[in-house]
Amino acid sequence: MKNAVGREIPDNIEGIGKVKPYEGAFKNIGAIEKTKVKVSSKLPNEDKVLSSIRESIIKCGLKDGQTISFHHHLRNGDHVLNMVLKEIDELGIKDITVAASSIFPVHQPLVEYIKKGVVTGIYANYISGPVAEAISLGLLKKPVVMQSHGGRARAIEEGDLHIDVAFIAAPTCDTYGNINGVDGRAACGSLGYAIPDAMYADKVVAITDNLVDYPACPIEISQEYVDYVVKVDSIGDPNGIVSGTTKITKDPVGLKIAKMAAQVIKASGLLKDGFSFQTGAGGTSLAVAAYLRDMMKKENIKGSFASGGVTGYIVEMFEEGLFDSIFDVQCFDLKAIESYRNDKRHQGMSASMYGNPHNKGCVVNNLDVMILGATEIDTDFNVNVTTGSNGIIMGGSGGHNDTAAGSKLSIVVTQLTKGRLPIVVDKVTTVTTPGETIDVLVTERGIAVNPNRKDLIEKLKGTNLPIVTIDELKKTAEELTGVPEKVEFDDKIVGVVEYRDGTIIDVLKKVK
Amino acid sequence: MKLRRSMLFMPGNNPGMLQNAGILGADSVILDLEDAVALTEKDSARILVRNAIKTLRFYNSEIVVRVNPLSTEFGYEDVKEIAQVKPDAIMVPKATEEDIEGVDKILCEIEEKMGFEKGSIKLFPLIETAYGLENVYTIIEASKRVTGVLLGAEDLTNDLGIKRTKKGKEIFYARSKVATSCRALGVDAIDTPFTDLDDREAFIKDIKKAKSIGMTGKAAINPRQIDTIHDVFAPSEEEIEYAQRVLEKMEEAKRDGLGVFSLDGKMVDAPIINRAKTTIEKAKLAGLI
Amino acid sequence: MKILKPAKAGTYESNDIYIMIQPNDNGIKIELESIVMKQFGKRIEEVIKETLEKLEVKDAYVVAKDRGALDYTVSARVETAVKRAGVEK
């Protein structure tokens, strides 16, 4: 059947089961039920500290066919996922599903475990590098399930994604399982993505290289959720975890796009006291913040909050009083970590609080403006950030479709062409975020507004910004690049893209 | 009215930069075949720039091509190849009267052959030698095609055997000379680029200095410089307000059938009215009104 | 016309294409590598052929390594390579 963004979705997918197609961004909101959690309660004299990862796997009773989870705050510096899978392989356990909030190039060893059948299923919000390529080539037994940050939290809380054992990389942990991310050599700041795992997994193992005396305050994930604690030499490489500084682009095209995006925000009327804002850590997205910073200072505007994965640049704006607070699900650099550690108004949030559409209200619902990227965007404003135009997985939603749905104004900033590839196309290779939740596309050669946003079109008419239709942008792009040939795919489904509400918005095919 | 506040240099042998030259907001782009191109790549840059002009859109930016000096083996070859795709103007480095006359002649031939309107390809002498500076007036007069002059202070100070400084005291005379000759003959006077990209304050001072002497625009070597140049060359709020009052008063006088009128106790004559109109046009183009 | 000697043009920078051209006995032979092979491989070969045709080159062996060049760059680099190689009438 065709879903609400016109994608052909099978009723049943082998390895996934019956499929519920995407019906619309807000069609599945309302009464839901959260799942029950199994808890193995502890006696007063029980010790939680175990001697090795292997011992923790055995004590948790991990079996063939079960699901284990990881969080990705250590990003491309993470050692934990690889260490755990090595032990699982050596113990001869097979048919494991890995539910990692994200997977990076550092997780290359996973490819071998996929080939050996140790790992047969993957859930993730973002995958880049060798694992992504292996999945697109059809090596993984079951289709990968690509979720969003909010959608993953939802799936865990509703029991759609049942985690048997959660392995939590803990920059600092005490002997009774209290965890924080702000201290230790692998400090990464907020642990927001790990919180649903800790609360809903049957068993929770904290893996730390900084085991401290009880209690490890401040506490982000508390002892009430943690079954075991394991000390290892290193949970991650600090160089891969955080960058020293996140930098604004120097590329003149990126700067031009950013400047126009800031002018769109101003024209929208949202840039006033109480303004709330989120942007990515990419150079162009961050440059939007730089232009807003100047505007806010000039007009003496005091914002309410900035949210998301947080960079030092956003922290600087916060410290200058341009925002009252920060909601932080993940820190991108050392400055963000330091601020998160020291300033109470730099507030941590869980993945669920951030973007779960099925709780009693997530932070994205309070966002005025969201700045997003795109690998492709089509003339219906559907955005792909999951696959390249060659069909190979190279990312995923992360918070893309959560923030697009929640914010009052979602703006996609991108160059109109990259290399020789047009970014505005007839049909995106993969739909990650439905066009009905995208309001504006800003490119260096023009700005297109979603025709549904008549109010915005009116407001932008009064400016000298280059407003065109998205079809015109597509034409301009193709004038430069030519019309690309259609990439052909195998019929085999290697993955599904789950919208944040759990419906299927698209499927991923094996590349030829 | 076409403004020429900023002229942005773009290297001629870089396809990625040529593709984006027209979207950076510069009033003119100078596609450079001279200093930005290695000796061994002169042939490839010439062909690439020719193709770029033929196929790419430059939107509202004027297309100027800086050819190699006509004294080199590349200069006239550049002119012949590039003129066939009809750029808005050709910039001639180390220009002399003979150079300008020589290029003018070739352009006439090519325009005739290609069926372009006669005189449609303009010329931009680059004044960067002591000889050129002393003879800037006659160089401009050498062809009706000359539409503006660019002062090149790096080569000029080299020719003069003096040191180029950030403060630019040493080029005061050159700026005054170029600006005055240009104003006298009604062509644009474009100031030499500022090379320190990190010193924004000194950059602003430098543009203001050039403007105060009578320069009408400034060359840029980096797209980041464009907004700053436009800001400085934009009319000030007082200038705009005064111009608006002049034009209002003029309308009023017209209605009342008055030939001459005064504002703030001063007689308003044709030059003041023309200046007011120009100010308003500039302000509109800069998005200020 | 025939290519006289091997010649090169272009660079490995993004948005550019590196062209090597050599004499060949019978006809045009093109070996293309591209970062957008699936989407634009055919088109790039077409532009190379069209450019050679326009320059009346009938026999040539062309090796092209593309980094996302647009048509105008592809044809400029091929033309430069041909001019550098020299042709026998």
C-alpha cells in the first residue's frame, strides 16, 4: 500500500512483521500505554560491582535472539559497543539485536559480527561508516530499523523496542550504579539518550573507566535503575568524543545561506523576547546562530531557551544572556560540557523529554525555530537525511523529524547542489522527514516556502529576500548539474525508516 | 542604475568558485586570468572562464575578466578568446594608452564578427604603474569603452619603490589622482583591495578613507569583504533623509510652479537634485528604503 | 584528426575533472571514474565525446577522473588537453 507520503510500503516485511504505514505527522497522537518493566530488586548487602564485561553478560543471562542497547554520547570515540560485542561473540551468543542510539565509523568491528550472525538486527537513529555500507549491501539478516531520537524513546517506553540488557557507557559511576557524564577522562556531558534505556531495559549494566566512591553526585542516571557496574580501562577516546571547538563555516556560500535563513526568522515575527531556538552543529547551521546573535544583540532581544545537541557557540549566546536556559540532550564540545556541569540553567533532558511524541509534551513542542540540514529535499518538501542519492545509508533522522514536527518554524538550510548532485529533486531517495513538517528551504540561489504556510509567504513578500517556488529551485539546480539518472535498487528490503510515532514512512532497498 | 560598489576577484582556474561567483552578492565579479593563475595553467583558465561565461548564470553581478598584461604572450590571446562570449567588461592590467587603444580595436573587430552591439564590451584599465598613474586621464580618454578604473596599490608601490602599509598614507596621492580623473571624465573609481582579512576595523577605516577621497567602490579579494564594503558605501541615514527632503521640496516647488527653491535657507540647484536622486537609488539598492 | 602526444589538464579538486589524453589507433576510447558515476557517468562520457567531435578529434584514448565537475568544466578540460596534445591534420 502507499503511505501518506506516497511511498509503496509492503503490508508485511520479513524480519519486521506487520507494518503500520505513515498516515500523517500528527495522526497517531493521543492515549497510549507505556510498557511494564521487569525489575530484579536488590537486598541491602548485595554488591553491584562485577569484575568484567563478560561476567556482566553472564549475570544478566543474555541469550540468543535477545536485544542489547547502547547510547552514543561517546560518538566516534566509543569503545563500549565494540568491547561488549567481542565478549558476546566469544561467549558464542548469536542472533543479537543491537539497539544503539547511533552507530559511527569506530564501530566497524560490528560488520564482522553481522557477517558471523552474532548480530542479526539493528535499531539506530543514525548510522555512518562501514556498518551503514554493510547494511545497504544487504549483509544484515533482518532489516535495520531507523528511528528518530524521540521515536526511539517512544518505542522503548511503549514496549515496541524491548531491551533485554542496556550497556551504558558511564564517564563516571559509583559502586552502587549512580552515573554522571560530567566527570572522568571520557566526560561527555548530558546522557540524555541513555535515560529511556536505563528506565525500561530488563537489565542495566554501567560500564565505566572512572569508578568512584558512593555517591557520584551530580547524578544523571540513578542507582534505582542500574543492576551492575563494571570497571574497564577505557570507555572511549576523548578525541573522538568531543571536538575542541565547533566552528562556524568560512565558506561564503554557507554564510550567504545562513544570513538569509536569519532574515527569514526575523521576517517570521518569531524573533522577539521569549524566542526559542535549535540548530545543528554543522558549519552552516551554526552560522545561522551567529547571524541571529548579532540581530538579538542589536535589537536587545532576550530569548527563552536553546535546545538540542549543544555546542560552545550556543553556550556563548546563553552566557551573554541571549537565552535564559539551555535544554541539553548531548554536548558536542568541551565548552558545552563545562557549562552543563557548572550552570543549573543549562538543563539536561532525556531523549523522551526532548522529542517523544507520545509523552505528555516534549521540548520540541515548545520550539519556535529549528534549523535543519538535508541530503535531498523533494518538491513536496520531504527531506532525506538517511541515505545518499546512491541509496547507501549515511546518516539518519537523529532529531530531524522530531524537531521539524514540533517547532513553529522549521527551516532547511542547504546548498542547492553538492559536488554535481542537485539537492532539490523530484522524489527523495528516502523520506526521513515528511514535507508537511518542513516550512522553508533556504539555498544560495533562492528560498522556497511550503505552500501550506500561506501566513509565512505573506510575511516574506514584504522583504527583498529571493522567494521562489521549490519547483523553480529544482529547475535552477538541474540547469547547473543536469538531470541525474535514476539509481536502481535491488528489490530486497534492507531497512525501514520509522517515523517518530512508530509508523513506517519509508523502506530502504539493497543497493546494486 | 547599476551600482559598482564592490568588485570581487575570483580565480579563473577554479571551477567550484566560478560556479558560485554570481551568488555572492558582489556588484561585479572579476574572473582573473592574471595573478590568480599559474603560468602553466594560463591556457586552461582561459578556456574554463570562456565556458563559464557562456553557460553559467551570474545573476545581478557584472562580469569582468582580468586578462594577462598585453605585453605577455597571453594578453591578446585572452582578449580574443574571452570577447567571443561577450563579458560585460575586460580589465587590462598595467594599462597604457596604447593598450587600451589596441584592445578597443580588437573588440571592434570581434563585435562586428559576432554581431554584438558595437562598444558593448566595456574596458577597465588597471592603474598600477607610475606611468599609468601620471597618465590616468589620457588612458581613460583612449577609448569610449572605459567605464571605470581600478587602482592597484600593490604593484604601484612596488613600481614606486616604496613600502605598502596598512594605513595607506603612501597611496593618498594615487587615490586622489585616480578619483579626480575618474570624476572629471564620469567613470567609476575603484579602490585597491585590502588584504588583511582578519583586521575588520582597519578594513572599515580603509574603505572610509577611499570613499572620503572620492573613490566610488572597492575591489574585494574575499567574499566576506562584500557586505562591509556595501555598508560603508551605502548612504547614511542623514544623507537619505536629506535627499528625501530635497525631492519632496522639489515636487512641492513643481506643483507651485516654482523654477528654483531653497531648503534650510540654501538654494537647491540641479547638481543637488541629481545627487539626491542618486542617493535615493543607492539606498534602494542597498535595501535601506 | 589525431592526437600527437600525451597531455593532461584539470585537477583532482572537487568540482573539477582530471583529463589525460593519448594517441589512439582506431576511434575514441574513454575510461571514466567519477564520484557521481551512477547519476552522471553517461552524461560525462557524452560531453567528452561531443567536445572531441567539435575539435574534430577522431582518434584518442581519454582517461578521466571526475570529482563532480559540471559540463562546462568537463568540456573545458578536454579542450585544454587536446590543445596541449596538438593534433595532426
